[in-house]
Amino acid sequence: MWKRLCFKIVLAITLGHMFNPTETCAQYSQKNDSAKYARFIPDYVKLQFAGGIGLLSAGVGYSFFKEKLEVSYFYGYVPKSVSIDDLHSVSLQVTAKFWRFKVNPGIEIVPLNVGWFIHHTFGNEYWITLPSHYPAEYYWWSPGRNSGIFLGGEIKTKLLSNKTPASGTAFYARLGTRGLYVTSKIGNSSIPFRDIVEFGFGVAFYR
Amino acid sequence: MRTKIKLLILTMVFITLTACDEMFDYSPYAIDFSEENRNVNQRNIEKLLLHEPDDTLTIAFTGDTHRFFDQTDEFVKKVNKNPAVDFVIHVGDMADFGLPKQYTWGNLYLLKLKVPYFVLVGNHDLVGNGITAYTEMFGALNFSFIYDSLKFIFINTNGLEFKFNGEVPDVQWLDAQLRPNNDFLKAVVIFHVPPMNGDFDSS
């Protein structure tokens, strides 16, 4: 239920951001085409290693509330070299960045981000709704879509800002886990915490 | 300042590559088992056949351990204390969500068994890409061996997981397995879903 609610809130925020009523059609027409569409350009692109959403995953997203909230969409890939079958997946992430402080004009540290993600793996065996051949409520979880939480940190620099259109480059790391792992861990003191943690790091290029 | 950033990045990379090596997770469905987690049933058959039978055959039986890993651990400890046990049968549902990680956790404890063990496939083990994880870790879904003139036949009966396609259980394979010959006197058939259960393909 709360998942659905979260999704709706995200959707509302996204749509609200895209269609700002204060900006009228008249104002639009005065701008050239590139400016007109500029608002749709993602605020950042990310490239991530591991973190449970692919060996490598690429993401785009928008920042809201003075960069205090980020909504990102990732596509992740796991090649056959690290798994028997290659895997394709997408994930939606909502990250809250509560604290940030500037070390100097060029470097900003965003130390404690908290996030929620929902991860969908493609393939018939990774179903989302229970296939019809099963009796109702036969399995309570879905292998194709599961969600989790993560903690992360980020260092924002001005790297590449004078050579490319990017305003800066950030390096981040995250520690996450997902519902299915937490459920497996409950009541099992013999399973090390390390086993349910998904660690990942990446680089973000800000517009 | 630039050196500081570089040092910071290098430290981060160093920490991630050393301390957190095992934490890198690419997907809940990535299967990359270590050597001890592969071909488990066949290796245990070979181990059992090296063991000389005596006048009594004692089998420890478990199953449906789902995500009760601590209890699996206790079971293993108890079996290890009993010198009479010749081998262990796990009748399936070792991985509650069929996750490769749960396969690894389940086998982590079973690997501590002093005696050979055999794991049959259960319906839970087949969710997601569980069939690949099972095949990779334990081997064929249907398998058998003969020990002390007894034939043990492990057969996949999780018909519902295969949409009642008429091929699970493989009755032709079972028939061939049960055909009398000089190698065995009696046969024991082991299955996860019993024939009177709704998940069994009764057609």
C-alpha cells in the first residue's frame, strides 16, 4: 500500500515539475526550441557500479526542493561473465539529501543520503503479479519487483565543469538492502549482516 | 586541494575494493556460485559410495527449511553429533524465495555436515531463476543412486511450477528408474509434492 502511495507522490511531483502553470504558452513561444525543451533535460546522469541493480547501471533523474530530493531512473545490466544468465533491469530511486556542507567553493560534501528504491528485473520468470496458474495468494512476494532502502554519501566537485557542459562531477557510494534480504535475515543471527548489504558506488554528472 | 580530492577518491576506491569485496551485489538473481556450491549432489553420491555400508542404514531427513537458517544450523549440529547417521536427505524448499543468495545460505550450513547429503528440488526453490540456481548448485532435478542394494530415486514433482505441462513428474524417467535389475533389491522414491496434493500434476 505505502509503495503505491510513494509512487503516486513521486509521479505527482514529477508531473508538477514538468507542467508549471505559472509559465504560460505565450512565454513559451518567445523562447527558441532548445530553451523550450531544456526543462525536460535531466538534471544529472549517473553511472553506477554494483549496488544490486546491475554490474553497471546508467541513470537519469531530476532534483527537487533545492537538490534535497532526487528521483532517478536506472537501467542496469549484468553480463554473463559474472552470472550464468545476463540480466536486464530497471529501478526507480528516490533519494533524500538532508545535509550538505561546502568544504570550499569547489567541493561540497553530501554526507548522509537516505533512499528508497524499487527494482524490476526483466524476464518471464521474474513475474510481478502472480501468474494465473497459481491459486490466489500462493506466493506473497514477487520475484520481478522488489524494493529496498539505502544510505549513501556523495562528494560533489567542479571536475569537468570547464571542459564540458556539465556543472560538476560527483562521486558517490551507497549501502543498501532489500525487503527480501531483510525478511531472510530476520530470526537468523547466523547470517552475517554483510551478506544482506548491497554495496555500490558511482559517478554523477550534473547539468 | 586537487591532491586532497585525488587522495580521497583513492581512499574510497581502496576501501571499497578491499573491505567490501563480498558486498558487491549485481542483482538478486546473479548466479556466480563458488566451487563448493556446485554439483553438490553428484559429489555427495561419490562421497557416499566410498563409505562401506554396515548392517543398518540410518538416514536423517529434513525439508521445508525455507528461511529458517538458524534452525538448519541446529539440525546440522545435531546430525553431526549422531555417529549412526549414514546420510542426510533434504526434501526441498531450501530457498524460500528461490533466490541464489538463499541457496548459498542454505548450503552454507549443509556443507558443515560430516556425512553426505542430498537436496531435492521444492516448489519454492523454483521461483524466479531458481531452476538455474538449483541446477547449478545441486545438478539434475531428477537423480538417483544405489547404495547398499537400495535405489534412492529423487524426483521433481513440482507440477504447478511447470504449469502442469504434463512433463513433471517425469513418469517415463521414473518408470525406467524402477525397472528391476541386478543392481538393486528395493527402491525408495523421494519427492517434494505428494501425489494427493493439489500442486501435483494428477493428469
